[in-house]
Amino acid sequence: MAHRRLIPGKLVLASHNAGKLREIAPLVAPFGIEPISAGALGLPEPEETGDTFIANAALKALAAAQATGLPALADDSGLTVAALGGAPGLYSARWAGETKDFGLAMARVEREWRESGSTDRGAAFVCALALAWPDGHVECFEGAIHGDLVFPPRGDRGFGYDPIFIPEGRSETFAEIDPAEKHAMSHRARAFAQLVNHCLTAP
């Protein structure tokens, strides 16, 4: 099936997260895309009622595209832990509470992992990207990176659950690795590579 290409111009980034805007802006710049955040446009955050990362990303992208009349890109991502049946998964941000305290969230992952009695430290970061147009067309891509949990948290260069995640083939956590190196190998980079391949055209 042919994928729809995004023409150069404005693109709404359906996120109120300034960190995500900083991360995505340089990735789309070479394609003549000018990202503007949903937060800057004063768009409300839609309720994430999907039961998969892709469903939530599509829901956010469509809401932004239809509210602005511009194409919109949304991501939904999280940490899945094998011993916890895939949790926190879709609820990764919610585990950090209203104050977005990922110290609390990481402590909960450790507590629940120990309570599970499992010795399986396997985990993965998953990122779903959805690109939506005002006419309702959506393109979705998903990337994942597998690795292992480590406790206590290590490193201060990442964000979210990065300090307790060691990617496959490495000995450092995502929060100890150079950020540029992390971005090149991360779940978001893998999803983004698919998006570029199928939907973006270099001018």
C-alpha cells in the first residue's frame, strides 16, 4: 500500500512537552517541515482512551489536525516490563503522577518487579508515531528497543525511565549514554526512520 507523503510546510506537533519539540524539530528540519507545538497553539490535550500506543498516537494526531487544519504528528511511548505483563506500558506517564515524578515511577517499577518474584529483567521502550491530515488520513509507525532493568537508577543525562534501562549490547543505562548516541539508537529514532522512509521527501 502506498504511503502518503508530507509536503514541506507547517506541522503541528501534538504534544505539550517542550522536550519532545526540541527533540523532533531538528529531525524534521531537513525536509522543509516547520513544527509548531499544540501547546503553543493552545490546543487541549485529548483524553488518551486507546488500548495500544498506536491508537493513542493516532487519537492525538487526528485531534490536532482537525482542530488546526494542518497535518499533525503525535507520539505515544512508554516502558514495557516483561515480568509485569507489559506494565507500565500505556500508563508509563501516569505512574509518575500529577507531578511527573519519575523517581516515584521507577521506585514503583522496582517494587512491583521484586514483588513479582521474577528474575526476568527484560524490558523495552516502545514509541508509536502517528502522522494525521485534516481529512482523517493517518500513517502510523512503531519502533522498539529491548534491554534490561537495573536498580538502583544510574545516570542523570536522560529523562523518564532512562536511568533504570540498559539497552541490549550496552553496559550503560540510557541516562549514562551520550544523548546524541541515545537518540540515534532509541525507540523514537527507529519509529522516526520509518516515518522518514515512507512519508517525508528531502527537498
